Amino acid sequence: MPIENIRIAIIGCGFYAQNHLNAWRGLADEGATIVAVCDIDAEKAKLAGAEFGAECFTDAAQMIEETNPDLIDIVTQSDSHKELVELTARHNIATIVQKPLATTWDDCCAIGDIVTETGIFFGVHENFRFQAPMMRLKQLITNDVIDEVSFAKISFRTGFDVFAAQPYLRNEPKLIIQDLGIHILDLVRFFLGEVANLSCETQKRLPDIVGEDSATMLLRHETGAVSIADISFSAKCSPDVFPETLIEIEGSNGLIKLKSGGKIEVASNGLNWHEDASTPLLNWTERPWHVTQESVLNLNRHILQAYKAGHPPDTEINSALKTQALVNAAYRAAKEARSITPQIWQQKVK
């Protein structure tokens, strides 16, 4: 029997959580109902509850006991994720976790073990692959428009002040690879498949931060394809197209370019054409954030549909751990000045 009404609870009501809240409200006609919000900051919880018509809490366990949600969306900082997943798993509640999955590889694997042992529905909120231009690029690749992919360059370089809305990032010892690079490395897997090994060079060019603000990664894929992932929070760009990702993908019979504004150029078997895959503005999104804001809606819709259908989302635990392994490998590669083979999570059998 199909599930019609899904009761949604959100843990974390900070800066980026507003996009999750608006996205779930935007899926009301598709069966999503926000019933509760929770944040350790009582004022944030109160404001979100008033805005989205939900009960507000400062204690996640109390929220679960009193509202009995079907699905919980965890939008907190990564050091809290393992404890919160343990909580939702004890109550057998479907769970989504904002990236990164956890702060350490051990905690990431522990979450993987929890999900496997309990069998709960689980997904990671990895949304870059759900941006409108990325979904179109994937469609073109899947349809063999350029045939076998052999090379890609994926670039996110900006001088935009990302610290204004998220000041805690200034003190993160692992900064751009963990915060942004995880998205770009997921796109690398999304377009070119799994990675055999990677090397990485990092830089810290901004004076008032702890971690790295730039990284360039070179990856060899299991197919033999090669990719470059290039990211920076300290780039001198003119124009600065934040928060867009620019991409070039070469195949055996063509080339695809994603340029700013969602413009796609395709060269395929002697033919050339242009496409517009730009992100639409919604009633709650604003430029330039709309590029990533709409992807939250697309991913939440995908997760909602997967939950209703009773199968894992594309961003399920095994996929999330493969991306997280690339993050860890990038840090090791930069520290050890050598190419690194990503770690493999040894999935436990139920």
C-alpha cells in the first residue's frame, strides 16, 4: 500500500537548514509534512517552528518521543552526526544526514555499521549531483553522446566570502576539501565512476583561517579515465561565478562543457550545439544561491520518492562512504606527497 503522508522532522535550524526547511515545505503536495524542528539554540528552533508551522524542541530525543516522525533530516555540524544517527536508529526512523557524514573516518564507518545492522532507510544530503545542470550532464553521458569518458576537469574557484554566513569554518583544521571538495569529489564519481588512486596539493592563502583554502586533486579512475578536481575559496576570479561549478568532460567522440549560467556546449561526432540547463528561481530561492538551493529540493524529492518506494536513495550509505574515502585520501595525499588509494568500508552483513 503506498505511503501518502510522510511526517518530517528537522534537527538543526541554522544557516543552511533554511534550505532544507523550505524544500520540505515545497514538497507538501507530494506528501511531505514538517511536524517538528529541533536545535540546541532555543531561539533558532522557535523561529523555525513559527515559520514552518511545526513543534519546536531543543532535545532531539524528546522530539522523537512526542512527535513520532517518519523521517528525520539531520542538518547539524558533522561532529554530532554519529550520536544522532544512533538515536534515530534506536527508534527505527528513516534518516538523512547532511554531508560530511562525520568528522572522522572511524565515525563514518561506525555510521555505516549502524545503518547496515539496523536496516533503517538512510541517505546523505549530497546535493551537487542534483543541481539542474549536473543532472543534464549525467543524462548526456548516460546517453553516450560523447561515448566513453576519458577525462574531466571540475572546478569550483571563488573569492566569495563563505565565512560571513558560516564563521565556524575559519577554525576548521580541515576546511575546503571537507566542506566543498566533498561535493566536487562526489561529482567526479557521479560522472566518471570509482577512483583507483589520487594525488593532491593544498594551499592556505587566506591569513585568518586555520585550514586549507585551496586544493587541486588529480584522480585516476578504475575505467582508466583521469580527472582534475580544482577548488578554492581564495581565487581571484573575474567574473566570480560563485556558487557555480564549471566542468569539461571529454569522451572518445566528443566534449561537453558546463559554463556559467547553466550553459552547456556539446561537440559530438562532428556536431555542435548549445543547451540551457540553468537553474530556475523558486518562490524561496535567490541569486546566486538558487543554484544550490534548488538542488536541495531536487534531492529531497528524490529521497521522498525512494522512501515511498521502499528502496535506498542514490546517496545511500555505501556511495557516501566512497566519497568520504576520497576526502580522506586527498588529505593523506597532500600530507604525504604521494598518490593514495582510497580506503574501503568493510560493510557488515545483516
